[in-house]
Amino acid sequence: MWDEVLARFEKQAPASVMARLALERAMPAAWVDEVFEANRQRQYPRELLFSTVVELMSLVSLGLRPSLHAAARQM
């Protein structure tokens, strides 16, 4: 999936792509899910893992997708 994102955005938004790659390396999905499990109180995972929500939100906040809906649809 990331090869497609990189190919599309690395020329238009290189800083955003570099930030996304750095976040992906610094906070792997398995680690994010472990932190969620260790610290949750009443929350629970349903259809989406917490790491998926983090990934979708980072795509939007870094400007790689225009909206959360667009990011989810692309996934």
C-alpha cells in the first residue's frame, strides 16, 4: 500500500511523506495496539483496531488524504 502512496505524493509533498514514514518506523501497528490494550479502560476494539484509526488519522493530518472518509475508502 505504501509504495502506491509514496509514488503519488513524494513529488508533491515530500515532507509529508517523510514524516509518515518516520511515524511508521517509530510506532509500528503492533506496538500501538499493545499500548491501547495496556491502557484502555472502557474502550474496546470492534471492527477497527486502534492502529488502523491512528494510520487513517495520520494520513489526513499529514495532508496525504483530504478527509477521513477518503482515507478509509482508499484503504
